[in-house]
Amino acid sequence: MIAILGKHVTDERIQEIVEYIEKYEVKAHVSKGTDKTVIGLIGKADPKLVEHMRQLKDVENVVKISKSYKLASRDFHPDNTVINIKGVEIGGEQLVIMGGPCAVETPEQIDEIASLVKAAGGQVLRGGAFKPRTGPYSFQGVGVEGLQMMAEAGRKHGLLTITEVMTPEYVDVCAEYADILQVGTRNMQNFDLLRKLGTIQTPVLLKRGFSSTYDEWLNAAEYILAGGNPNVMLCERGIRTFESYTRNTFDLAAIPVMKQLSHLPVIADPSHATGRRELVEPMTKAAVGAGADGLIIEMHTDPDNSMTGDGVQSLFPDQFAALLQDLEKLAPFVGKRFDTKKQPVTV
Ligand code: PEP
Ligand code: MN
């Protein structure tokens, strides 16, 4: 249930309405947008409350919302969420590029790649220190030392950093070193992890589970939001279908659908979505055309010898740089800004 108020209603009056609603043992969530203020009700609303709410002064309308997720939905929060991390705005006009290797390997490797991401115009350095590998004998990442190597490279080159966290126990240490925490596709419904991420304020990039529906994905986001962390972004990284030519099937429609259903920023991952280097460029451009707020792209200086199998989908540095040059031209056509030479100083 949401109550819609005009945009000129004062904060005092909004507070009075919230207090009135909360007497009925539901939680009220206020979202002040540019055109209207929405008060969303969380919990089972007494029919009497609904009736009374309709008659309250300044309440223009009361609408029933049947979706199971609330805080993640655009009904509850009509304006886009913009997450500002040290001057980089994710979900606003700026197009945000996160680039780097699948895994952090050595200090030299991550330092060199960071310098190339920065030189190309990217704003965020990606790299996994804890890797969710399908097989237990595969390289599992270099762990906390990798977090330190990446934080150092990010600081040195003026980049934000993003890294994957797989278990609730590691959330605090990952948040100590990285600016954004990534929840991988395999952990989208790791509810203990999601609950833990709800207790901090570090931004979270929530990848779509490879067999998850939009509804399940938004409910996973709801866990983090409901815990009290409003800084969530969604990432489409491909889903499993009958097609085996590509590693996954890139669900391009997920981008505009998420922008309709939700107010959260949407990021696309054309690397894992396709698993093929030659498809990363066209799918990046398609994602920008479809309205993505940012991209997370694997890039490696020596992909043939990368320590995970993801070298085959990693761009070479010159391809990465050329792609970002093209995005500078493409972004304005979809109302975005991207300037390879003038990125905000971040760190
Ligand atoms: C990754 O980003 O390297 C990764 C493992 O992603 P995903 O969870 O999408 O497979
Ligand atoms: Mn990878």
C-alpha cells in the first residue's frame, strides 16, 4: 500500500501522517521525489487504516501494491536512486565503467591493470580476491592479501574498487578495503549474506542469479534494503538457457525492465553474460543503448595466462580503451555523460 502526497506537503505534515500510520502497527517508509512524496506501508495494513488514510488532508491517493518486494520497487520510490561514492555517481547521468581482471593475482598485475583502467577513463577497478569457483580444486583467489593489493592500486591510481564477498564472515574485512561489494550470481539467494550486507552502508552490486527471475532478484535486493542499507545496484550478468555457444545468455531486456520495476541503478556485465571476448564490445554498446547506468568489464594484460578461466572473455587493454572511446560518443544519445579524460578525482 502506498499513500501519494503532493510535492508541496511540508516535512512536519509528512511526519504527522507517518505517526498516524504507524499507530496501526505498520512501518511507514517515506520517499520524497521531484513530483510527489510517497509513503509506503510495510506490513499488513488494517482495512480501517486504508479507509482513514484516503480521507487524510494532503493524501491525494492510496494505491494497493501487490508486489512482494516493496523498498526495491519504483512504486515506493519514484525517483532513481543515485549512489554517490567519493564523487562518482552511480544511477545518475554519469555512465560508470568498472574494469579489471577476474581475479587479483599479484601486486604488479593489479597495479598495471589499474593504471590502464584509469588511463582509459574508467572510474572503478574490479578484481576478485575470493573467487566462487565451480570446482573445489580450481584457484580460489588470493584472499585478504588480494584485498590489500587492490586497495593500494585503487588509491595510487585514483579509482574506486569493487570486489566479491561470498560469506557473511568476510563482509567486514571486504568493506574495510573495497568501496563496493559484489554479490556473485551463485550467492544471489545467500540470505545470510544479504542480511549481513543490510547491516552496513557500503554499496552492494547484486548480480542476478543465473536461474533467477526478476521477482526473485528484486526480492534479494529487498533483503539488503530492508536491513537498512539503501545503497544497492542490480547487475545483469546473463542467465542459463539451452544455448551453449555463449557462456550465458545476456538478457538485455532485463535492463529496461529493472529500470521500470525498480529505482535502483542497473549495471551490465557483458563479460560473464557472453563468455567471449569478441562479444563484449557489441553487448556493452547494446547495454548502454538499453539504459544501463554502468558496465563491469573484465580486462587483463595477459589473458592467456590469467589464473581463472575468464581470460577468454577478458578484453586486451587496447580493446578496453577503444571501447571506452566509443562509449564517450554513444552515451549522449541515451542521456548519459561519459568523458574518458575528465573523470572526477575519486580517491
Ligand atoms: C566475477 O565477476 O568474476 C564473477 C565470478 O561473476 P559471476 O558471479 O557473475 O559469475
Ligand atoms: Mn570472472
